[in-house]
Amino acid sequence: MHIVVCLKQVPRDNSVKINSDLSINAEGIEQIMNLFDEYAVEEALKWNEELGGKVTVVSLGPDEWKDQIRRALAMGATDSLLLSDPSFAHLDTLSAARVITAAIKKLGDVDLVLCGRNSTDDESGAFAPSLARLLGWPQLTYVGKVNEVSDGDKVVAERHLEEHVETVEAKLPAVLSVVKDINEPRYPSLLRIKRVAKVEIPTWSAADLGITADALTPAISVSNRVPPPPRPSGEMVDGADTNEKVRALVDKLMSAQVI
């Protein structure tokens, strides 16, 4: 069983700065493993321990992102791959999915792809569905539990939706996006961290993947970026005690025909 985990690196929340023109100031931003991808790595490792085979973590970005790939290796991933090229610098979700699709096809023996539900920077949740569509594979989103993985056959999983839980089955190969309730990611030991500190991470370029510039043209471009209008200021409700404040609030809401 060959499981691929798509690993994105995102800014740590407190390291992001905004320029005066509302663009992101990338200088000095600390990159960490995307939260939901960490759960995807753990789920891949659990099934690898049961079924055998290998787990390959695939990430798209500059050489500086190898640190988080090594973190996944320290957790227990067996293989890694970095997709890095100057033409990959400003990809939208669909273009990024095209690059990852090319890499998965070149790997050639992939049975299952795991992704996080969404990345914590753009929050679109569109990457996994885009990847599945480009690969032509079944997709299971919002996976909160994987019940069964049959080597080369099928996957049975629970989709944790807002109002109910679906149990679904799909043929392999397939693409799954997981939620954080699926497991508890392990902490890599200091010994493993040291062991992978100098591991060479294979790197593929656009030329290695046979990708042309046309395939990387963003489908969506940002023409303008402005802040939303300020929220109207609130109003404090006076009263001698809580009961009186509640009555005053209800009176105001009724007079405004809100209730």
C-alpha cells in the first residue's frame, strides 16, 4: 500500500504581518505544517503500520519548506518529495492541484491520497476535490474516521457532516480529506528528529513533471483588495441588575421589531 500525504506549509498565526496596502508581508514569516495536514500524516502512518508499504509526503514550495517535510519524516513517513520551481511561486488552488496531480502520476503506484480538510491560510477546502477531479479518482471529504482500507481494493470511511455522520465506501485509488477529530498526531522523538535532520529531500521541477506554463495560469486573479466597512458601534444596556438589563434589552429588540 502506497499512501501519499499532501503537505502544505502555512504561516504561524502570530508571525503574519499586513502591509499598508493590505497585502501580506512575507518577510520573516515562520512556516509550520498545516494543522489539518498533520492529522492526515498521522492517519497515513496508522494505516501504514497495519498494512505495510510506504508513506510519501509531498509538498509544493521553496527549499526552506524542507524543515516541515523532515518533521513528517520524523513522525514516521518513509519517503518524501518536494516540488519546487520558480514557476510555482504564485499558484492558485487549481494550479497547485495540477502540479500535485503530475507528481502523483509520475510516482505511478499510489493507492491512496490523504489531505487535510483545508489549509489554515486560505481556508478554501477546494484542493482535495480539485486533486480528485484531475486524477479522475473518487473523493471522500470531511473524513472523521477511516473504518477499513483494503489493499488495492476499497476504503470505507465516516464523513462527519454538520448534522449527521455518513458511512461511505469508495474504490481505490481515492482521495480523502480529513478533519482534526480523526486522530491525535504523534510527537516525533528527539532521536528521530536528529536522524532525519540531514536527510536529502528529492526535488522535482516543472521540467521533471512535464508541466508547461499554460497549465499554471491561475484561473482566478485578485483585481482589488479592500477592507470591509466598519461595523456599527454597539449600545450598552443600562439597568440596576441582570433582570432589569434583560427586560430593557427585550424592550429595545421589540421596539426595533427584531423579536
